[in-house]
Amino acid sequence: MRQNIDAPTPGAGSRRRWATAAVLLSLFLAAMDSTIVGTLLPVISGEFTRPALYPWVMSAFIYCSVVAAAMGGTLADRLGEKRLLLAALLLFLAGMVAAALAADMPQLIAARAAQGAGAGLIMVLSYTLVGRLFGPGARGRMQGLLSGIWGLAAIAGPLLGGLVHELLGWRWVFFLNVPLILVAAVLIAATCPAGDKRGTSVSSPLHLPALASFCLLVAVLLTAIMLPAMGVKGGLPWLLAALPLLGAVYWHNVAAKPAADVLPRAFFTEPHLRAAALLTALAAVALYGSVTLLPLYLAAVSRGATLTSGSLVLAAALGWVLGSALCGALLVRTGYRTAALCGAVLLAAGAAVLAFAPPTVSLWQLVLAQVAIGLGIGCAATTTLVLVQNSAAAEHLGRYTSAVQLFRNLGAAIGINTLAAIHLVQAGHGGDAAGAFQNSFSVLFALTVVALLCATGLPGRARVRAAMEAA
């Protein structure tokens, strides 16, 4: 039976509060690092030679964070969240220092890759550790708080990045994170319980071939998703041909060893987990697709002021924060299905405005659409994560949490790249640019309708109560 820091030991409440604060700080820094550099890319590319490499400052971070997050849960279940989170913070710290001291573009790209790997692990481990610290009755509220951190980071990252650059220079964007990372590491070392002392670590050794083949499969899948939007021609057929081969290699490594599975098989065999996985991915498609395409659409119809684009991103981020907080507070009373349906309806409503509104639609209508999409992913992300964690055995909590993050990352990649590729293909064949965007938004709306169907496959309030009683 899982032990819990909730046990009435002296000082347990204070330790848990400090541990939670450390986890929140770690997640905020990791999430903010994924957005803070975007506003600095023009400055950075102008300072270094070989400016053609500047897209890899972001791409290296994304690749490494997705792959690290995919394997983070498996490593956490074997090694314990605390020691792995400390290692991730040290890797993240090393990447920060290396980026601040980078002398050329290749060094900066390598530093961003290290930051991405550390951030990917931090993101998964933060959700997993909070799942350990709090039982099913409090997980909704706490995971809602963590999901809201993403929205705050989306708001704070670009603002702080621009401000620090204006006052001190872009290198201080990385230097100023160093003491904050050290504070988080010290707090985690002092207050977080060690997994191997609480009976939650899996005793079976790591199956390295399975882990390596899964990471390669994820990397190739991510490349296949991102390649069309990059304008690279000729490589996609080879990647698509490689995917089933890599999948077969991974299955060969885990077929007879269920404990070696990096992605739990329950996501394919259990209907409610399958629905949760699809809903997680589709909600991410809606959010990231809309915030990526909508500013470009406004520019195409000559309404693309920087302030306008920023207000749309801000609206989605604020909606995410609010939706996460409300869903986390009400999940125990509403149940998974009701909360997920509310989120899916909001996603579909926001996407419908984008798909069917005329080019003359007012800015306020677009802002409200983005608020609805933000509210929707806040509800959907919190609901699916709590459902998955409450469905996992204690010794597999890391793997199940990591799977949720993987589905969210893949959904974000599809939203950013695949929908953009649909637009580029249509516009490249002589089509009207605004019309091509509308077609992409129509695809987005259709996907939110699928998300609505997925939400109906989640269990209701009885399942929430059962999870609380079993804790």
C-alpha cells in the first residue's frame, strides 16, 4: 500500500507545503523557458554568425524536452522522483549557464538542447511528485494549480524576456534563472520524500533497449510531424516508412516484458484511458493550433498588429489558468465526464468562431474565442491528468503521468505544424491565403468535435468517489 506524506508525522504539513512550493517553482521555470526565448531570437540571431541556424534554438529545446518527458516517467518509477528531479534541475542549470556563456550559435543550440532535456524531465516529475504528495481527493485542486502554472508561464515568459533584455542584455535572461534553480533544488533536497524509502520505486531494472527504441520512435514521429511546416522536401516518405519499423523494434523489446513498457499498454486496452489520451492530444491541438495560426491569419487580412496578436495569446493563457483552477476545485463534485464535457464544449465553441466567422469579425469576438479555448484546455488537461493518475498503481505513477505529457506534446506539435502545413499546401497551390486559413480552422473545429466525443468516454462521479475511498 502506498505511503503518503499526509501521514500524521511531526512537521509533515510544513514539509509538504515547502515541497509543493519547490515543485511549483521548478515547473514555472521549466515552462517559462519554453516561451521566454521566442522574443529574443531576432536579437540572438543578429549577434552571432550563421543566423540561418537560429530556428534550432527553439527546435533543439522542443526535441529534447519531448523525448526526455517521454522517458522521464519510466526513469522516475525506477530511480525515484526526488533524485531524478534533482538531476534534472542540475542539467537544466548547466544548460542555463552554457547558454549565458555561449560564444556562437552551435554552442547556444547545444545549451538549449540541455535545457530542453532538463525541462522535459522537470515537467513530468513535477506532476508525478504532486501526485505522490496528495491523494485522489486533493489531486484535482493541486494538479489544477500546476496546469495553471503553464498559463502563467506563457504570459510571463515573453514579458520578462523582453524586459530583462532591455535592462541587462539577453544573456541575463539565462543568468537570472540560476539562483532560482538552486533555491528549488535545495528545497526539494530538504523537503521532498525519497521514493525508494516509501516503497514506490519499481525493483525491476531498466530495460535499456526498450527505452532507447521508444525514444527513437518518438523522435522520428516528432520529426515527421514538424517536417512539412519547415518546408523541407523529400524526407517525409522516408520517415513515414521508418515509423512502423521502429514500432516493430520497440514491440519486439517489450512484447514478452510488460514491465519494460515505456508507454503503458492500458492506454490502448482500457477505454477510459484511451479516451483520456485522445482528449489530451486534441485539446493541445486546439490551443497550440489556434495561437499559432490566428496571428498569421490576422496578418493575412491586414489586421496583424503586434498588440492584437499578443492579446490573443494572453486571452488563451488567462483562460487556461482560470479553467485549470476552476476544474481542479470542482472536479470531485462534478466527476470526470462532466468536467471533460465542459472543457470540450468550450474548445468546440472557440474553434467554431475561428472556423465560421467572416474576416470582418471583431477583435473582441476572437479574444472571447481564445478565452473559451483556454478554458477548455484548462478543464480537459486537469481532468485527464487526475483521471490517469488515479487509475495508476503507485509503482507506475511516473509512467502514466509521462504518457499524459507525451500525448500533450504530440498534440501541441500537430497543432503548431500539421495545421500550418495544411495552410501552406493550400496557399502554395494558388489559393486565397485567408481561405486557406479558414480551411485549417475548419479542420481544427472538426478535431474539437472528436474531442467532445472522447469526453463522453470518461467515467462519472462514482469513479472519483471510488478512487478517494481506495486511497
